[in-house]
Amino acid sequence: MTRESAQSSGSAQPVPLVHWTTWYGLAVLTAINLFAQMDRIALAILLQPIKAELHLSDQQLGLLSGLAFALFYALLGLPLARIADRASRTRLLSICLTLWTITTSLTGYSRTFSQLFVTRVGVGIGEAGCLPAAYSLIADTFPRARRTLATAIFQCGGTIGISVGTFIVGLLGHYLGWRACLQLIGLAGLPIALLIYFTVPEPARPNPGASTGEPVRQVLTVLWNRPAIVHFTIAYSLAGISAMGIGQWHPTFLMRSFGLSMAQVGAWQGLATAVGSILGMLAGGMAATWLSRRDTRWELWIPAIATLFTFPCAILLALSPTAWMAITCKVVMAVGSSVAAGVAIAALQAFVESHRRATAISIVIFLHSLIGLSLGPYIVGLVSDLVMPTFGKESLRYGILSAAVFLPWAAYHYFRASRWSVQNTVS
């Protein structure tokens, strides 16, 4: 029996057992993702008291919350991923976590805009080395049948970090002030850095004889010549336009069209995102674990189906007559988006050799962030401005509809990627 016929046959393959130490390593990685998201959003929550004390402008605050972090996060993602492909990933994660937690803590000592900017750059540099190395470790320590569930659990750490972090940062900032808040949540991550350095072993590479001196151009050429990766990257980026565009504008939509207060929007938006994302990630992980035993192409069919499922939900959200319907649609969309994203990232790793995985993931995350975050919110805002003379405060509905049209396009490329799934599988 050929590999293709074996992988696409209807007979289920047994799921290999995973040693408890591997699950322990995943727990540490999940904790790292939790602290990464918590440290990332902390400044955004504390912008107003920082502005009041240091007399900063909104433009300066925008640079701190956007450019200072995102620019260096994007620029250094690929170089740090190359290090993860060539050297110890656990050591890299420990160093990066130490860097961003210390710089988060140092932010609490800043007295000027320049000092805040430098510390924010440090957070971006540190976090740039997190996801590619972590995903690479998961791929090398979990068999393919368990990889999707493990990836989903890891991603849940980020969602918990956002939701729980919002509550903790708000509480500490209210009672202790923004300086003490940043100092405490920064230092809280250092024990995790020690845990991964001393207790999580670096797994052996599946192909230790592979060249570690491979130039980036050669890696990009190899990835470009695998249609499954190309279509996957297009799908993931297009879905990001809808997810980030609608996600960024949904709170404003609730306030503008339904008159909800900022406090109400914050509570319901956070709850909708947390519940929907966690349910979606875990459900997608378990479904892919079960279905991929019968046919590995389910690892791409599931994201395609889930992405198509979110399309009518996005339309209903935009046309919702009540706030409750809009919030409910957002929960359902979060479930579908999380199913797609969690399963998709795990599927990608099957198409890349171990010594190229961190680089491939870094490229996908970079393009997803660049295209999704840059175009998504802009498209929604642009369409809203264009139709505002006609529809007034309801113009955002049509901006959200414009972002929704990218979902079936993304699903199409997921299906195209599945056609090449078996031929391009390397692990």
C-alpha cells in the first residue's frame, strides 16, 4: 500500500501514547504563551494612567502600542526562527521569555517616552522568538495524530492570557497603579523561564543529519515549491483579514449601532472572545485528532469547513437588529475561527522538515499579521467611510460585510491545499 492510499483510507490508525513528560513540556509552553499575551496587552490596558502621569499625546501612545512592538516583532521573527531551527529551542525560549518579562517590568520604571519606547521594543524582540520555537517543539515531541490537540492546548494559553490578563492587569492597575502593575506581571514570568531551561529537555531532531547551515533563500525556495504550503499561507492570511478586521471594529459597532457603554462592550467582548476561542480550539483539536486517523486531509478540510461556516455568521453579525444577536454571532464566529486557526497551524507542520519548521511558521505568522492586521481594519474603515453619507452611524455594518467576503476565498485555498496534502507531507 502506498503512503497516499494508506493515509486517505477509511481505516483508522491507532493513536500513539504520549509520555507524561511530553505533556508536562506542553504545559510549560502553554504557560509561556499565557504570559506572552498578558505582557502584550498590559500596556494597552494601562495607556490612560500612563498618559495622565507622563503627559503623553495620543500619537505617542499609538507608537508605543503599535510600532514599537509590532515592527521589531515582525523584523526579528525570521532571524530568531532560523536560530530555533539550528540551535536549542528550549534555551532560546528561556532567553526570550527572560528578555520580555524583564523589559515589561522595566516599563514600570520609565520616566520618559523614549524609555517607554525602548522597553516596548524589548518586549517585541523577546516575544518574536516565542511562537516559531514553541510550535517547532510541539511538532517534534508529539506524533502527528496528537499534534493538533497539543497545538490547540498551547493556543488556549494565549486566549487565557488575554482574558485573565485583562482582569488581573485592570485590578492591579486600579489598586496599585500602572508602575507596580507592570513590575509585578513582568517578574511573574521569570519562574517559567527557569522551568523551561532546567526541566524541559531539548528533543532530538527527527532528521539530525539535515544541514543546519541552509541559507534562507534555499528554505524559501523549498517552501515555495510545495503547493500545500503556498495555498495554506494564502488561506491563513485571507482569513486573517476577516478575523482582524471584524474583531477590531466589533466593539465600536456595538457602541455605535446599539448604544452599549464602553464597560458593557469590554465585558461582553472579552467573554465572547474567551468562550468562543477556547471552545473552538479544543473542539477543533479533538475533532482533527479523531478524523485525521481516517484521512490526514481532514487537517485541512476542517479549517476549510470552519472558515466557510463563519461566513454566514459574519453576515448575520453585520445585519443583526439587536446587540444580543451581534454578540452571539461573535461567539459563534470565534468558535469557527479558532477551529480553523488551531487545526491549520498543526497541519502546516506536517509539510515542513524539522530543521525548517520554525522558519516556515515565522513566515506564515508574519504574513498573517502583516496582511490581516494591516488590511483587515483598514478595509472595514474605508468601506464604512465611503457609505457613511448614505447610511450614517450604521455604515460599519457594510464595512463588516466587506471583510466577510474574504472568508469563502480563504476556504477555497484551504481546499486547494488539501489536494496537495499527501504529496507534500514530510512528517
